[in-house]
Amino acid sequence: MKPIQNYLFCIFSNLVPIYPVYLLLFEHKGLSLSEISLLLMIWSVPVVFLELPSGVLADRWSRKNLLLISVFLQAACFAVWLFADGFSLFAAGFVLWGVAEAMGSGAREALLFDSLKKAGQKDRFDRIYGRGEMFGRISLAAAMLLGGILTHFGGFSTALIVSVLSLLLSSAIVLGFTEVNLYLEARSDKDPESETVNPQTLRGAAVFLLGTPIILLPVLLSVLAVGMYGTLDEYDPAVASRYVPGVFFVALWGMGRFIFEGIGAELIPKFRLLWRKKREIGGVRLIVTLSLLGALFLLCFALFDRALLIPLYGLYFASSAGIQVLIEDHIQQRIESQGRSTVHSIVSLAANLYGIMVTLAFSGLFAFLGIMQVLIVVSIYLLAVTGVVGFLIVRKEKTYAKT
């Protein structure tokens, strides 16, 4: 995979105008809120159950083929929705989408890193991956606007057709990828009976993540704290409605948030280069510092609840997106003989399960608190978790520095 191919894939796989309006589509077709909630749960089932098998399959078979299957299945979901008039076909589409999500998880990151490593450019991974994330976020922002326009002038069917076409373009880009799987190459080059060279893929990935604190702690920070922004974005329209009137301006607000995330994903890896030049400390401490700052930005915004502080809300999302790039790079750079896609799938599974628990906790909080009060609780939680994990990271870094 070449960098330009990664960028194009990120653009077209996210340029899906049905994203911002599919809940409106369900309501238009007469589905109740309880049925819509059940649909979202149906989507999560294949994601949870297939996350690990798909990661192992990507390492043992083909990352390129898994990405191709993922894109086709998601396109098939929206194609099915074109003919859906009730719960059953929408549920069938969500099953396809959930399988697609699991199939693609970790495959692109692993393929990109191995491609760069084989070309002797693995140190560029954070910048190339971060730029891809930036293009993806900008494409999502464009999809927010495009979804509203297409639905207004052409109906939901037009938004669905354009979504399918964009994903088919993504599949054409994937067909141009060159398969690079250093894990599979290493397995085929070595004695298949050697347990040290040929460990079980899943076990090797689990030992890698759990056996070394300098890997485990940043992963815990990603799952328990940094990844919270992926849950909060579901409630972003409720925040937006406090400051802007009408659905159109809420959509513009959402576009702005995605742009903030894209800027963070692009600039923070570059900022790390400056950080390393100016300070004799590791990049993991930058992750902790940015996580604390992001939580403080969110706390100040929620605590004072002023329009003037809206940029702080955007900076929270920007820092979170950038930190995710840094943590992904931190993990990828330290993988040696383990399957990259499998490692990513374990982390993704933990994040998804934790996200489900957080969503359930939010449903309880919203029974007693408003959206801004919930954000205050979340930001205090983020500060506490980041403080504890950050303290442990600094201690372990000092231990490693002495050895």
C-alpha cells in the first residue's frame, strides 16, 4: 500500500452521505425508538464476535482481501437498505455492516505499517497514518453536508446510492494495493515446528499486549480514557442544540467537529517531532500530557457552558484524535513477531466492550443529569484515569531507562 492509496481509501470509504441521516431514514420508515436501539445492538453483535477471528484471518491470510470484503459488505448494507421498508431488511443491513466493521478492523493499519517497513520507512507511519485520518475526518465532514443536501433534493434513496458508489470506488482503490504481510512471510520462511518462531497468532498477540507494561499501559489509556471521544460523539447533537438552531446548523457543527479531529490527527504527530527535539523524554509522556489537556479542555467547556469556550470543546476532540494516532504508532513500532492485525483486533474488541458499558452508564446518568453535567462527570473521570495511568507510565519509563 502506497501513502497516496491510503489517503484515497480514507477519503472514499468515509464519503458516505447516508451516515448523518440514516436515523432519520429509520424514523421515516416508521421505526420506533426502541426498534432503532435494537438495530444498533444488532450491529454490535458481529463486531464483538468476529473482531478476533477476523484479526487472526488478516494476519494468516490477507489484509488486502479482508479490506476488500469489508468494503463490499458495507456497500451491500446500503444496497439492501434501498429496498428496506421495515425492521427486517434494516436489521439484515446492519448485520452486513457489523461483519464489515469486524473484517476491516486493523487490516489497513497492519498493511500500511508493513508496506512502510518493507520500504525502510516505518518511522513515517505516524505522519502518514495521521494524514490519512485527517483526510478521513474531512471526508466525514463533507458527508455531513452532502447527506443533508442529497436527502433534501433527492430523498434517502439518492444518499444511499451515492454511499454505495463511494464504497465501490473504495474497493477499486483496494484492488490496487500490494499485499505485504511480514508476519506471514516470517512464518513461511521458518521451521513450522518451531514454537518460538511460530507461536499461535492469538496467544502471541495477547502476550505482547499484556506482558509488557510500556505497551499495556498506553493501551489501557486508549481504551479507558482517550477512546471516550468516540462515545461522546454520539451525543454531540445534544451539545450542538444548546448553541445553534435547527438541524442544518447542527450538521454544520458536526462538520466542524470532524475538521477539528482531522487537524489533531495531522498536526499532533508533527508536534511530537518538536517535543522530542526540545525534551529528553519519551513520546508516551506526550500522550499523557495531551490526554490531561484534552480532559481539562472538556471540563472548562462543560463547567462554564459559554459559547465563547466552544473552541475548547473542539480541542478536546482534536487532541483525542491525535493521541489515538500516537498510540497506534507506539504499538505498531514495537510489534516484532506478532500478528499486527490480531494485536489491533484485541485492542479494538476491548474498546468496543468498554464502549458498550459506557453507553449503559450514560443511560443511567441521563436519568438524573443534563448533557453538560454528564460532560463534567466524564471530564473528571478522564482526569482521574489519565492521572493514574500516566503516573504508572512515568514510573515504568524510569524503570526501563535504568535497565
